[in-house]
Amino acid sequence: MPVIALAPGYQGEVRDRVENFHGNQLVYFGWDRHMLFCSPFTLPLPPDMPFATLVSEVLAPLLAAHPEGQSIDWTAARWLRSGEPFQPDLQASLGANGLGHKSVLRLQTPGLGGIGASGN
């Protein structure tokens, strides 16, 4: 994301370069219509992690704190990668699924609309 500096000629070090994450890449993750989590999570993930492992070992435990977290039907989940619908290959790596450094991954869960369908 470009930044416009207020001071002319300002030069700053970019600290969120992929080289600074010890082989991991940042993936931003959000769960649509579930604003109990007020902003996307930033997850440092290895690009060779299988998508199925992301779901079972990262996302499911992360979302378990939400009252609807245990009700997610992962087989009916809809996914957006950088705003575009996509069907992940569960056995393929994050990289093979097109998730690179600073990618945005969103989850949509049909039938779940937040606490009391409030979007929270």
C-alpha cells in the first residue's frame, strides 16, 4: 500500500517485506458478517502450508472464540481471495492456491450471520 509522506523527501525503511518474516508470508484473514472480530487477522504463515492445515490448525481454533465458531460448516464455506471468489484446493499449499505475501483471504459462511444475525 503506498504511503504519502508529509515531509518532502522522506525515505523510510519498509519493515513488512516478506524477507523479514523468516520464511513466512503475511495473509490477512477476515470472516464476513462476523464483526465480533473488528478487523482482519494478520497471520504469518509458511507458503508451503496446505490449505487444509490452515483451516484445521489455524482458522478453526482462531474462530472458536466466536459463539458461531463451532457451527461453521467448512465444506459449505465460500472463499474470496483478494475480493474474488475462488475454490481452494485443500491439499495444495497456500502458495499454489494463489495466496502470497499480504494476500487477503475472506471466509463466507452461509447460514451464519453473526450473533443473533446481527453481523457481530
